[in-house]
Amino acid sequence: MLPKQVLDKWIKAFNEADANGLAALYHETAINHQVANEPVTGRDAIRAMFAAGFAAAKMVCIPENIFADGEWAILEWKDPNGLRGCGFFKVVDDKIVFQRGYWDKLSFYRLHNIPFEVS
């Protein structure tokens, strides 16, 4: 699969809140680094991260732009509440081996009424 095809499957699984389906798209040693959080390493840990996220909030990914070049797919997204972000996905042999995402964690917490501490 091309990186864009993997990303299309990722968006579908994300919007279905399917942590197992998402995890299946990652290499077993993949790294998912949402810059608002510490990096998460390994398919099982990534599955747990998504499961916890879906349990905490109703999340929806509305793609605005998708770009692909070589092993990379880039997603610019929004959600129905106005939150916006982007993600970079490196795909090798049909699996995501690295992902980096940029979004505003404080806005996300406020939109979903999730308690947070300011340090």
C-alpha cells in the first residue's frame, strides 16, 4: 500500500474509535510522538494510547489536506469543535513506523471537559 492508502485506513479506523484497527496499521516497534505528550513506542502501547483517548473523549478526524511523498503521508485535520492539527506518518512495508502529531492539548482538554494541571 502507498502511504496515502495507509493514511486513508488510519482515518477510517480513528473515526470508528477502533483502537485495534489503528494498532494493526503500525509496525510492532513503531513510535507515535504526539508533541503534546511523550513518545509512545510499540504497537501494544500505541493501541493502549488510542483506547485511553477514545475512552476519555469523542474524537473525530476530518481531513482537510493530505499530501504524500515517498515513504511519507501528511495529514492536516480538524474536528467538529474547531480543533485543528496535523500529522506526519512514515510508512515502510505497508506499516506506520513513525508518526508525529501537532495539536493544542489545552484546547483539546477544554473542549472535552478533561481536567488538567498547569505546571
